[in-house]
Amino acid sequence: MGFEEYVAEQGQSLLRLAYVLTGDAHRAEDLTQTALADAYRHWGRITAARRPDAYVHRMLINAHLDWHRRRSSTERPTDLAGWEPPATIDPAEGIASRDQLRQVLATLPPRARTALILRYYADLDDAGIADAMGVSVSAVRATTSRALATLRGSGVVADLTETS
């Protein structure tokens, strides 16, 4: 498969993952473009890999984590103290609830947020997350556990349970 074919087939999927990681459409486009530019330069190595999709996903995740390491600002949204999940959710309330969850996820450190997104959005197990992030399985479990405890402690996500 050529690079252009790969982008045509997987580009939107990569963009969606980038959006979930960043929480911002413009940054997601920049992140996807950065990862695909790197993928283009190393396309021969990627196609020789056992799992080219996993290779490109890892490039996207690494680019996302690198951006957070180089950030010039440490500003984080914090005004979520009065938020409570609604008793009955209509479509508008569901959208608002998801938006508030995105805001709370944005307060987590980049690695913790990435681990949770790969677990609950990309539906990867601990080994898959460890492979994608380049860390050990025990580091994934510890990071996920701490991130969920932080979310539960904020009172926003009281009913999330760990899988696996």
C-alpha cells in the first residue's frame, strides 16, 4: 500500500484520534499533519513493520506527548467545582456532559490523558497501550489508576471502573 492510499483510508481515523487526544480541532489537524509528515519520511520502514497502523498511531501519540513537553504555557482549566452529572440526559445535556468530561480530561497530565483515551476511546488493553506509548504494562496500570482516581476525586466521574 502506498502512502497516499494509506492516508485516504486511515487519515480520518488518525484525525479523530488526534482530536480526542488534544480536545481541539485545529491542534488535532496540526498533530495529524505532523505525524503524517514523519510517516511519509519513514514510509519504507513503516511498510516493512509487522503492524503499520500501530506504527503510525505510535508516531501520532509520541508527537502529541512531545508537544506537551515543549509547551510554553502550563495553563489548565479548573472551573469545574460545581458540576454534577444530570439525572436524566436529553441529547443537549449529553453533549454538555461530554464537553465537561473533555474539560476535566484536559486537566490531567498528557500521559494520563493519553492512557485513558487509549483505554476507553481506542479500546486498547494494557499491553496495547504500553506498546503505543512505549512504556511498561505496569506503568500503564499505575498511570490509569492514578488518572481515574483523580477523575473520581473531582466528583465528575464517579462511576468509571477500570477494565482488565
